[in-house]
Amino acid sequence: MPAVPDITLNNGVTIPQLGFGTFQIPPEETRETTLAALETGYRHIDTAEMYGNEKEVGQAVRESGIDRADVFVTSKLNNDAHRHDDALRAFDRTMDELGLEYLDLFLIHWPLPGSTSGDFVETWKALEEIYRSGRAKAIGVSNFQPNHLRRLLESSTVVPAVNQIEVHPYLTQDAVRAFGAEHDIATEAWSPIAQGKVLSDPAITRIAERLGRSAAQVVLRWHLQRGDIVFPKSVTLKRIQENFALFDFELTEGDIGEISALNRDERTGPDPDTFNG
């Protein structure tokens, strides 16, 4: 089984660079697919209260037989719980659902800049309390743009460990990633293959054919070589295993440049500057 590289976060916590995503996996399928991922070798599982499958993720982690310290588990705060006390209660619910003693990483899911459900700076102060309690080993944000991050950094004592954002060859997010690197905030890439949209791109299929790899493997390898944390999702064992087989080949600098040049600033999800839940 290949060793997945670790990324060291800004507080010293290490996170496997390749993980398994559970977005849009129905709860009734989540336990089985997460167990399959863990059996394949994944040691990083990403979920969220919004996904409705935290309970099943927790079941899989507990039933896997793998030492808890060897599995990195992330969850995210729901959009209706941005007020300070609501955020604390929501975290308690997440821990009850997961059935775990601690969480490796807890994120604010969306900044919600115009929402009436609470300001994200207030929310972050609740996450700082959770972090200081030790119940979350690291805290971070998701879908934050540089303007959101600047405001957070001006008002906070704990720098987010990660920013989980939509990244793929049609949305390379260079400005957000550069801001994160400048402030030692790791970038995590969600929707890493743009919900499959990039897999038929001629540039990607040409590289895949040359290497004897699938288009998805090429795109996931592009993410890894750019230094981002990535967690593909699948409910089929063959794809789960294929998405893990990324460490016995490399892209050239030319390949990486050619894929990066496909950027269109094209999102598959909402715009964080206007999305309010």
C-alpha cells in the first residue's frame, strides 16, 4: 500500500494530503463506502453536518479496526449556526453524531457574508473556544475568499489551519491559494474534477493516454503536485481504489502547466461572495 504524503498544518497537526470525500453520498451508503475507503488505505475522511451522514462516517471509523489516532476526520459547521452559542451547540451535535471523542478538523462551511444567521467573525470565536478545549485538533474555514480571510485575520488570534475551496482545472483559484500560502493556510480542493466536467477535456485525455492513466487520476495528481489537499468522492469500489492509486507516477512540469492553463474561472458551486445559505 503506498504511503500518502502528509501536510503539516500551521499548528503542527499533520493531515494526509489525499482523503475520501462523502459529499452527496446518501447516509444509507456512507458506512459501507467509508469502510471501503479505509480498507483501500485512505486515512482522511471529510464530512459535514450539511451532508447528513456524520453518524455513518463515525460508525465506519469506529468499526474499521484502525486506531483512531491514525484516521483524520473533518466536519463542518452548518450554515444556520453562525451565532456563537449556536455554533457551540452545533459542534456538540456533530460530536454526538460521529460518536468520536475528538475531531481532527472543524470548519466554518461558508462565510455567508450577507446572512442574518450570524457574522463569521463571531462564529470563528466559537471555533477558537472549541480548539482551545482540545475537542478539535485544528480549525479552519471553507469557501472563504481573500477579503473574508483578511477580515478574519484582523479580528482573531488563531489563524485558520485550512481553507477548503472549489478547485479544479477550470477553476484554478490561484489568487486564493496564493493568499493562503502567504498566511500559512493550507488549501483543500473540493469538486476536484469539476463534477466530471474536466475529464473529457482533450488536454487532460491526451496526458492520460500518454501515461496510461485515467483522466481522473491525472487531475488528482495535478492537485497533489500543486501542493493542495484533495479528497475525491465515489461510491464504487473500483473508483475508490483508482482514485487512491496516485503515487506511482508523476506529471511533468509541462503537464502541470498545460492543465493549469485550462482555467476558465468556472464554478460548479455557488459564489462565496454572494451565497448566503
